Amino acid sequence: MRRTSRFNGAASLSGSETNERKGTMSSLLFFLLLSSFPANVLSANWAQLAGIRAQNVAKPYIPQDNHLYQRADEAEYPMWSARWGHASAVYNSSVPRNDLTIDENSKRLLTLSSRLLVMGGDDRILDNYIIKEENAKVGVPDGWQEGDHKGYGATQADGVRGGKTAHGSFLNDVWYSNPKPGSEDGWNVVPDSSLGSVDRSEVIQSQMAWRQSNPGRINPATWPVTDPRYCGDKCTLTNHAERAHVAGAPLSYRDWIMCQPVFRDTLEDPSVCELNPVCLEPNVAADIQEFYTSERGVWPMDDEGPEVGGMPVNPLCKPQALWVFDNMWSPRRGHKAVVAGEDKKPDLLYVMGGRARETMRIADDRMVGGIIGPRVKTEPDRITTREETVLKNDVWVSPDGLGASWELVNPGCEVPQEDVLAQFEVWSGYNTADKHVGQLSQKCETNDDCYGSAICKQIEPPHSVCVCPMWSPRENHAVAVQHVFKVTPEDGNGTPRSLDISEDYIYVVGGFINRRNSFCGSFACGTNVYRHYMDDAWVSNNGGKDWVQFKDAFDTRASYFQGRGAHAVALISHPLIPKDPLGEKFDQLWVFGGETEINEKTEYLNDVWRIELPREPCCIKNGDCNIDHPLTIDDVSNVQGDGKCLPGRAEDWKNVTSVPPLDGGEWSGADWPKRSGHNVIVEPPDGNNNDVQRMVLVGGNDAETVFDDVWTWGFENPKKRKRRIVHGRFPRQRVRRRRVHLQVGAGLQARAMV
């Protein structure tokens, strides 16, 4: 089913190079290609779209000055830097929507402008690990002279070449491209009349282009101005360690985002977030810009307010009210991005979770002094903030779909979910029968004592502790979006077909969390730096505001779903064709491979699991679609046949690739090698693939190898599929036509079997 074209006969530019990296981005551009151009993914006609040139099939989009990453707004051909652990998404996907008719989908496709996005990640360089030295973001290339652009190179900013110093850092920039749907529409072919004027390798030219919608933003290091309206009797600099709103006082990431709407009701004085309209006027905005960029800049003050010594003391503009326009998710890797929408509203772009770099206040229990005994306080004028890497479970949304502006949907928590606390942080202590849960600093009396979305709950008497009512902070989790809807068909009496309700369910499955293994006195303590592999599953139907756990964690039975991270998931939907093997009542969520821990050793997986999900919103069953209806635990089934909407039993997760072991043997797995960090893409059915829905698994890695293979499986024959499942084999077709180099990112290569 390969479509022939002028791209046949792809040739490699560099014979047999192998990818030396052990990162998660070994198939990113491959993933983007498959996501945007879902048809004909079995084609052997691969050609490079973008990046430093790696083959001579066609002329790709080649970034200027080795990407010119740090000056994207000045570059004619900018592109994102080489990186790993980033998130990607497709906005306005051309995949047909199941809640629309065939005619409605056709009309939608004619007006659609699809967008590929790459967000954040890690571009650090350390002894050529992950990213080669010559692709480093920081530094200059060999032979650089004054006046040249500072692009990439092995020489660091301080002049040192190479060495163990890490280049780069966590990122929160956003890049986008607007390719045309279709396997050939993104290319320009030189007319026959002009063939003699170009090199053979430039007859076919990529039309892809990348632009930066957001360079990434972080909080200022210190408060810019003292505001006596809020620092009260502690406005002196020597007290800045204890009070915000003091010029020169250290500023944390939490301070920077304090005026996000989700926090307004929790502020002691919400007036700190009131924006003076004059602050948006060009002359005032210019003064503020000069304050941040010039040593001579002065923060605008309120000339009509109180004065001391003839000088105004109140700032004209409250900095935290202005920061709302700049706020966004902190630089991070291992996060996830999805595109989802609420009932009949435009789709929105979301980013959630990951391992982030944030400026944080140092907790009192980490200051000088003993753990249990009296504290030794530091001097009040000492800096008490530092940059740390932390796991996150926050949810941000970009209303513009470009990632230029962001709003915090859910701040997440700084504490684990309930079953994690119960599993790892329960301790009876010394000389007492009372059980204590969590850290001493997380004891609470009301929800107001807990940060973010955490709630105050008693897990073990007599104390209450802050508990996260959503998935614990984590990285390398897997996410998927299910489009659920209810349609009333035409009744034959003149009443037309109507779409009653249409909304998106966002799923989060597994991932890596941190756990504490230490206890001090009667409470858990220490930094939570021990990795744990989660096997839980969560769902939200209101854009990440509320979450419901529909699979419990810590199932230790060998026959059930293992905890994992760096795995892949795919949502298989009922298509608009009559020969759908899944039936009309359910969609399916599939989970593929990943990384886990067995007997304190890292192990890689090649198992495949699925669970059936209802295709209609739960509010249809509950009869509350006409009001606000976030999912609740009451929607989750715990007993077979209890009539509830969501599957909630461990038995609902079916192992597609395994049969029970005989005589103590091991469970079998899929035919593809065990791996993590791979991608799985769903190819929807259409006329180009005989209306067969397929899944494509690409790349990945284990402890020793970066994989360059491609595996597919279609739903051609449900009966045959069932028979193979019984025999423990994963039905597949391995695509191995010829060996070519596949461009997977900004100057990085991976060899693919296509």
C-alpha cells in the first residue's frame, strides 16, 4: 500500500553511522511526521524535512548558523536546539473527528491549519552524553570571530573548550511549524525547465519552516521594588528573608506566579494582584522594560500616593500583577503536552508535569541545625533561595494554541497522592502507638494549610496531613486524549442529526515519582530522591482542573499491570467505518512497554496492555450533562456489573501480548525488543489504507541500545488478532525495506528501518 512518487529511491548521505545518544528524542521528527501526515506511514519514501542536512534525497529546511537558537528573532531560518525530554503536540490535527459526519469532516479539513509544536526539554551537554559537543547550545563554533553570530560549538562562553562543564539547561521555549496535511503537499519540486540550474539533491525542496512563539521565561531573581502596602513593618532589607515585597529580597517561582487566577481566593490580600490600567500604557511599559534591562532604569512610582522625604513610596505598578502576563510553566523535561477541548469549544494546548528547574525557598528543616533539636537561624539578610530540580504535577493551558501566553489551570501539589503516602510515609515512631503520615511540615488542620490543590485529610489518626487529590508529581508519564460525545441521529421524520454533547477526557498513566525512605523521630524526612515506578491511572474531563483515579497504584500481583515510566500510550477510537473490530460501545487505551524496576534492578518492558473506555460522556449515564459535571470517584466501577461509567478494577486491564506462564516460566511479550522512550502513533483508517486502523511503534532505547526500528500492527482481521493473542504473539508487520538515515531533530540523526 505504498504510494509511488518522485521520492522513491531515497539515498543516504553517510552510509552506516549509528546514533550514540541514549535519550528520548531519537524519533521526534519521525513522530511529528506521523502525527501530521497520518496516511501512508508504511511508505519507504522518506526524505528529510528539517535540520542540519543528513541525506541527499531532497533539500531540507536548514537552520541558519547552526540554528542561531539564542537569536531566533534575528534568524532567517531559526529552529529549536538539539534536546531531549521535550514535549510535542499537534494542534488542529487533520485526523477525522468521530463526532462529525464524513461531510462535516471534509469541510473541516478544507479550512484547517495544522500546527506542530515542540516545547521545553533539556539541552545540556556533559562529556558528549545525550547531545554531542558540537551541537551544544552555549558557546561558539571553532574559528569564531568578533562580529559573527554566536551559534553552537564546543567552546564554552568562558573560552574553555570541551571539558566536564555542562552546557545548556532545562528549557521552556515553544517552537511551531505549520506544515500542510498530505504526504507530498509539504514539498516544492523544481520545474523540469529549471532542472539544469540546481543540484540533483535540490530538485525536491522541503517547505517546512520553524518559528519561535515563546523564547521561554523565568522569574526575576529578586523583588524589583519595595511596596509598603504589603510588607508593613518588615520593609527593611534586613528582614527580606521573612517577607516578600521588599526590593532586593529573593524571589521564588511560587512568588512569581502568585497572581494566577487559580490562587486569587487563597491570597491573604487579593489586592496585591490588582493591575493599574496605566501600567499597560506604552510609556509606563517602556519604563518598566528599562528597569529590567538598564542599570539606570527606575521602577515607576505613584506620584499621587504617600511620600517620605518628598519622594513617593508606593509603586505605580504592582510587579506581581504585571507578571501574570509573563507567567508560564517553569523550564523542564519529561513533561507532557496534549491538545484537548471542552464541550463544543475550540481546542486548547496543555502542558503538565515533568522535572522542572525552579527558584525555591530553602525549607527551615534544611537550614543550619539539628533535625529534632533547636534550630540555628541564619542571618536575616542571607539569601534563602536556590535553584532546584523538582517533580511537578501542575497543569498549564495556552488559549492561543501557540504557546505564546499561558494560564495556570491547576497548581498541583508539593505532597504525594494518598496511596503513595500510605505506602511509603507511615511511621509509628518511638515510644508511641500513634501512626504518623508524611512530613512534620505537612501536618494540617484545614485545606488552607496546604499548598496548591492539596487537601487536608486524616489518613491515620490522630493527625491530619496534606494529601494530593490528583496524580503525584512525576516525570516521563504517558498521556492521551479521548474525544467522547453523544449524537442523536436523524429520526426519519424531519428532525436532523444533532450533536448533544462533545468533550475531551485527558488520561495520565504511570510515570516516575520520588519517594522518601527515611524517618526522623516520628515523621518522614529527607529529600524524596528515590525513584518509584507508578502503575496508577487518572482521568480529567475539565481540562485538568479535577482528576479521578480509576486505577489504584501498587498492584504487586505478577499477572497485572506493572508500574513504569517512559512508556507510550495510544487511544484507539471507533472510526466512521462499518467494519470496526472494536465495536461501537468502547474506545480503547493501549499501553506499550517502558521502564520499570524488578528486584531493585532497572528492567525494560515489551508488553502491551489495553483497557476499554466508554465512548459516551459519563454525564449521559448520570443525567447531569446540563450542569457542571466534573468526574468523581462515584463514576468509577469497583465491582463488575455495578453499572458505573469508568472501569476501575485491576482485571479491566488486559495484557494483549502475554499468555499465562507454564511451569513457572516467564510471561511472553511482543516481538519487538524491550524498550523505553519510544513513540506510538495511531494511523486512522481512510481510503489510502483500505480503511484499516494501525498503530506504529518507533524507536526507543534500553540500557545499551538506541533502537532504530519501526513496527506496525493493524486491525485487519479481529478473529486472527484474537487467535494470535491467545498464543501470546503480538500481531505485527515489521517495515524493513531499505536502510536510510532519518532526520529526527535539530542536527541529530537516528537510523531507521523503513
